Amino acid sequence: MKHRKLFAAAATTAALALLLTGCGAGGSSGSADPTNIHPTGDIKPREISWLLSRPADGGVITAMKQIADEYAKDHPGFSLNLISTPDRPSYIQKYETLAAANQLPELFDTDATPFAQKLAKQGKMMDATALLKDLGVYDDYRPAALNYQRFDDGSLYMVPFEFQLEFFWYNKALFQQAGVQIPTSLDDIPAMCTKLRAAGITPIALDGQDQWPLERYMSYYPFRTAGPDYIQSLKKGDAKLSDSTGTAAVNWLSTLGTAGCFQDGFSSTGYSDAQASFTSGKAAVYNIGTWELGSLATDKLDPAIRDNIDYFTLPVTKGSVTDANEYVSPSGIGMAVNSKTYDPLVRDFLSFALKRYPAVYAATGALSPTTNVSTTIPANATPLYQRAVDQANTVGDKTAMPWDTQLDPTSNTRLQQELTLLLQGETKPDEFISTMDGVIGENGPKAFK
Amino acid sequence: MLPQRSRLSVLIFLIPPLALYGIAVLLPIFQSLFLSFFDWDGISPMTFVGAENYITMLTGDTVFWKAFGNTLGYVAICLVLQLGGALIVASLLTLLRRGREVVKTLYLLPAVISTVAIAFLFQRVYSLDPVGLINQVLAFIGLGNVQHAWLSDVSTVLAAVSIPEGWRFTGLYMLIIYAALLAVPAELEEAAKIDGASWWQTFWRIRFPYIRPVWITTTVLATTNALRGFDIPYLLTNGGPGQSSELLTTYMYKTAFTSTNYGYASAISVFVVIECLVAVGIIFLILRRKADA
Amino acid sequence: MSTLSLHRATSASATERPQPTSRRPKRNLQSRITGIIVAAIVIVQVYPLAWLFITSVRTEQDFAGGNPFAFPTQITFDNYARAFANGNLGLNILNSLIVTVGAIVVIVFLGMMGAYALQVLGFRFSKFVRGLFLIGIIVPVQVALVPLFVDYAQAGLLNTYQSIIIPLAGFALPTSVYLFSSFYEYIPSEIYEAASLDGAGPYRIFGQITLPLSVNTMVTVAMVNSIFIWNDFIFANTFVLTDGLKTIPLGLQNYIGAMGKVDWTATFAAVCVSITPLLLVFLILNRAMTYSLASGATKG
């Protein structure tokens, strides 16, 4: 009889635990008012944490460490604990699970994803518009940098810390060797690839392993032919890939595949290998943002090809609804402020840090998300560096949003998988379209209710 | 049984291990079953959906069935490598006169390396651009035309992610089988040889029946371990290209922790539990029946 | 089958190993071929490891530009410096050590207790409990991820050493129980009876007889499990959220930078550092380890 009692006890415990799970999780646990940016009370210095996804030795972390040290001098007992997970997929998983466990720290990074929007709706993040306006820094920001962080309804919950431009870097010597010109239209790219291939050159180096670079190519054609709104209706299931915009985009991608635009085995090529393929003069084109200026526009570059490197911006299409100066100009992953732990100290630190940040950050040679400072060009820069930095001032209003921050995670994962298959010629455009329309139709509307 | 045991003493010894086991293993299985009837993203309230997750999974989810097929392929390749490889090497080892200990040690070495390190390693081994180990060897022996991005081709990727898993534990299974082979009485084999039995006959009629119990254990171990396979496909290809190397475990993981669809992920978990129980049942059925025949 | 073996056995004893000298050259050739095959297999098995160590002392340029599988043109230890500078290798190793030791202690002691209750004390439903334990051997660990995550979040156990130790120990416990009970089968019941007559109760018998006799099995259990626990990726990856608790596999994962950028040579240096402790233990305890792995698995 002993064991039966025992088993009954175990079952009761199990049931109890399940009950707890059902009731406890998920509820908004009495978070503070996300617009109350003036909490009452004294500033009591303590350690605050920032869960972030940025390179450990990069400009943002370096600048914020310096600023936190400065702040700590006047506020003994204060420290900023930076917990960085640079690998983005791991980071997203970490932050989403922490959110589920209701254990997010004072500050955390997130893109304007559907998941983040749910958190915002539950009042778990501070209203960034109100916060930045109250601190008197709102107008310093580049509108494009803030727009990148906004949710579809225009609300702003994340603060940008970077401003990047994504270019097509190319090797002039290889272009000349193959007798190709800079493409003026996206439709020129397949022909360009064919010619480069014929000359024995890898046309475009692609980091296929990390998925997001290929997903950029998915977003280009619709951005030109239908503008930035297309993805916003696509992700909700309102637009379909089977309509003319979508079909044109998918067919274009498919021709990139048949023209052999990307190196063989691109789907298992990593970031560093793709970049090395370009910087060693093997590949002719490489699509990457200004965060790589340090590798692509300084004397770190192999002298043999240093002077052959140049860049062009996203080509337009016939009847393009967006201008040539509008392309992917992300302000990086944004920082959200946890409303549950928001208090006078957090406010005071942010006030100090956000005012101080642009100058410190621009001194590292990076583009500030604000317009009130100018970037220090490093001593070892090539002339391209200055040109790229100046380009930031000519960027148009509309920005091409990376689709991985827009789609619901299930559709996004599936899109990334199917894109590889499409580009490798494993699936036909029409199969691709019907698969993706099915997946988005099933998951999109649910995610954006 | 001890004569002076009391009910209390049994409980004192039994409760701590059973409690840990209950919390870590049994309770989660029950919870998976429970969660699998809900729709839940971790931050919104849970909603009861009945058997909907199971219906979607079994009837409408092509990725699920693809992953199931891949899992079977993965297990098959791992078993061939681990059990076949182990049996061959163990048999060769019994013929060896010197250096058995060294071979055993070297052969077991990969088992001590973490899967993250193995994934890093094999990424370079399979790579095409820059040319990786396998493609270099191919070029060296004059087969440059079959050079390949092994992890990008949908037809080779499943084998490519299974091989590291097989590679890493062959040594372990080899040790087990080797120990069993040593226990086969030498007189039996000598006698068979003298009677003119070929090596194969000796092996099949004398050695193998003798080690059958160990063989069953090893098969069960290798199968359940292969069904648990997760780390290497997850780290090496993340299931790609497409879903060509997606296993049920990696699909379950992504559904839970990327799509934050905990209910659906739990339904997959429940399926995995059933699948494992069935697999072990089948192994016992086949190997036992052979023993009776 | 039985008649056949009987026949073989008798003929074996009749011809007491004659070993004619004329057959020796053939045997030599055969064993040489075997030796070559075994050597080839061992090279395939070990070469990737050697490559790992060679790469860790290459210069970055040598690795990126040149032939990554040739011998390095020059040897550098900068990679190790970068590996230590960019990561928290020391901390990672310490964390792995804490988790491994913690889990092993739990596995060994609870395994012994469970086996003692099942095998030595015995009770009516011991078969049922054994069956219950069998589930843990069969079911894959991933099943526990989501529920445990939810439970830990409730109990505030996320991001603690316990959160990794509990499932690792829980899933290893069944094999441990089986190993100990199959060993306890061999302890003659006379010993217990004698002790009982001397008035020893179940606790004293456990402490004074069973425990001291179990030392060998304890070593086996500890060794079989330490490889798996030291290298566990999935539980640590799911339940550890901050850098301070990262174990070696997670620490290595940290070398993948933003957007997927990897410093390969430093990563391989880190890999080499991370496998060294276990490798050393393995090589030092080589004999005991191979023995216990084999015996452990066969008995289990």
C-alpha cells in the first residue's frame, strides 16, 4: 500500500504545481504606469543591469562603461552590470524566456518585434517618447533612427544607440575584370552575377549561416516596388506573397539563385568566412552595414585590394516608390526600460547617460543616432570612411525594415528556411509562395491581434 | 531482504531519490501532457484548446513529419556508425597483440569533448569555402570534382550532422562490446576454427550469440541516445538548409523557445516520449525474438 | 545451438592448441594488416583533435588566408591571450566544476540510497518503482525543458546552479540506481543476516557495510556521468541566463559575436583550454575510466 499513497502524494504535488503554473504566469504583475516618468522618492544608488546584445568590445559597450564609471564617481554605490549575448538568436531566446519568467532587468535590448509589442501593451516597458521628451533629448535624434524603433502604430518604446547604413561594398578591380557596371536597378543584379561568374569570380559573398543577411534580399524588391508598408500588411496576413508585389520579389530572388549570385555552399558559410571572401579579393560584392567600417575602410584591409574597395547603395527598380537615398538604415537593436524596476535612480542615470552618450560614442568613430555631434574619423581610415559617414546625412525618410524584426517568430523561422531552399533551387517560386502564404496566414494574424 | 527493516527505513532511503526523480523527470512529463492541451506564449494568459495542438501536429504540420523522418534517418546513421563501427573495431582489437590500451584510450578521446567544440570543429571539416578537411582530402586523392559544401546540400546534410554524433560515441560502445567479446570463452572459438568454420561463421554462430545480452543493452543505449540527439544539428546547421536536418528535438526546442509556443512544443514532447517508448519496445521485441529462434 | 557448442567444446579439449609453426607467417601477416586497419581508424578518430590543437596556435592570417589544414608557418600563443581576454574561461571552468561535482554527489548518494531501498531492504512494490525509473532512461531530456523552465520561473530557481544540477542528476539517477542495485545483488545476504543478529538496524548496515563496499561502483557511476555532465549544453543553455553562471559549453558559445562573427583561432584556443581539464583527468585515470565505462554500461 505504501507506494500507492506515495504515488497519490506525487500526483497531488503535480496537480498543485500545474495549478500554480496556470494562475501565476502570464498575468501582468502590477507593473508601474509606463508613462509615469517622474517617480517619487530619492535617488538611491545601487547596481542596475542591462541585458544587451552587442559586441563586447564594440562602441556602445565601451561608451556606456565609461559613462557608468563617470556617473558612479558622483553616486557611490552605483554600478552598471552589462550582460551581453552578442549572438542574436541566443539573445532573443534568453530575453523572451526572461520575460516569461518576469525577470527582466532594469534595461534590456529588443527590436520592435511582435513579442516586444505584447510586452509594451502589458505595460512592462516605459514609454520612450515621453521619457526622451522629458529628458529634453527627443529632438536631438535622427528621425530615421527613432522611426526604426517604432511599433506599427507609431508608438516608441525603445531608445536607439546606433545609426547604421547598409551598403553594397564592391571590388572595382573585379568589376572591371568581368566588364560589369554598378547595377542601377535591382533587375540588373542577376545579369551582373552571370558575368562575374563567367569571369570566375564569386559574385556576392553571403553569410548564409546566420539567415538574416539572406532575409535582407527578400525585403529589397518589395521595399522598392511597394514601399515600407508592404511588410506591415504582409506580416498580418493582409497582403500575400501571391499578389503582384510578392510574386515579383520572389521571382527576382529565384533569378538570383539561378544566376549563381552567391558562393557555392552559401547556406553553411559563416559571417567571418563571407567577409574574408570579400576582403581577400575572391568575391566582388558584399552587402553589410557601416558597423564594419573598421574592417572595410581602414588600413586593416589588405593593401593589395584596399584602393579597389568602394560601395553603392541599394539599387532602385522601374517605377520604384522609394527613392535611391532610402534603403536599410537601422538604428540597431533598441534599449527598453523596464517599468517594473523604473525608479528615481534609473531615471537619473538615463538622464545623465543619454545626454553624455552621443559625444562619447561618436568619438569611437561610429555614427551617433543623434545629429548633435560629429563622428571622429579614425587615424587609419581610408577616404571611404569619411564618405560613408557623410552619407548618413543624406538618408531619406523611409527606411527598409529588416523582415526578421517584423514577422512573427514562427513565420520568420520558416521564411529563413524556405529562402535558402528557394535560392538553392530546391523549391520553385510558386511552391515557396504557397508555403509562406500558408504559414504567415496561420501565424501572422494570431501574433498581431 | 533485511529482516529488521521497518516501513520507515524504506521510506527514508526511497523518498529522497524518488523525490528528485519525480521533480526532474516524472513531473515534467505530466506537465508536458497538461501544457499540450493549451495555447500559451509565456506572457499572455493560457487558453485551453483541447486536442487542437495534436490535430495540427499530426494532420497539418509538414515540418513535423519532415522532422520525424529526419529523426529516424539520424538514428539509423548513428546506430550504424556507433554499433557497426564499435563491433568492427572491437573485433579487430581482439586480434591485436600489442597496443590495445593505447587504441582504447585514443578511440575514446572524442567522447570527452563538448558538443559545442565538436560543432565548431566539424563546421571547418565540412566547409567548402575556405576548403575544409574533407574537401581537401578529396582533392588530394584526385576526387576534386566531388568537392561539396556538405552542410548546404539537402541530400548530404542529414548524414553530415549524424556523423559527428556517431563519431563521438563509437569509442564508448566499442569499449562495452570489447569487454563482452573478451568474455567469450576462447576454447569455443578455437574449436569452431579447427572444425573448419570460417571467421564469419565463428563470429555469427559463437561470438554474437554470446554477447547478445550486452548487444541488446548497447542497442537500447545507442538508440535512446540518438533519439536524444539535439546539440550537434542545433549548433551545426540549426536544422537547415530548409528543414533538411531538423530533428523532432530541435523542432520542439525552436517551437518552445523561438516561437514561444509552449503548448504546441509540449505536444511534440509528448509525441517524442511515445516515440521513445515504442522504439525501445521494438528493439526488445526484435532482439528477444531472435534469441528465441 | 546447444548441441553445436557442446560438440565444439569437446573437440577443443581434444586438440590441446597444437599451434603448428608453419602457420605463424600467415598469422603475422594477418595481425599486421589488422594493426594497419586499426591505426587508420584511430587516425581518423584522433586527427580532428590534433587539428584543433594545431589551429589554436596558428596566426589569424595563416588560418584565414592560407591552407587551414597544412602545418602552421609560425606558432603563436596570441590566440590563447585573446581567448582569455574575450571570455571568462576560468569562471566557466569553475562553474562546470561546481555543476559536475554537485550533480555527481547527488547522483552517487541518491543512487545508492535508492538501490539500497530497492535491493537490500526490499518492499512490495519495488518492481513498480524500478519500472518508474526505467522511464528516465528511455525518455529524452528535452521533454523536461519547457515544464522545468516554467517551474523554475515560479520557484525563482532560474539562473542558479540547482537549476542545472536537478535535471542532470534526475535523468542520470535511474542508471545510477540500476548500477548500484546490480552490484548489491552480489553482496551475500549472510553478511546482512550476521549484522542483523548483532543488532544492527538498516541505517547502521547501510553506513558500515553497504557504503564501504560500494566504493568501486561509486567510482564507476561518477566517471560514466562526469563526461556527460561536464559537456552538458542543453540544460545550461536553457536555464542559465547570465554570464556569471555560464559553464564551458556556453562559454564557448560566447565566442560567436554579434551578427555571427567568429574569431576562429581564438575560439579554437578556448576550445583547447576547455577540454584540457577533462582530457587530463581522462589520461591520468585512463585505465580506471575505460574499465568503469565498459563495466558500467554492460551492467546497466
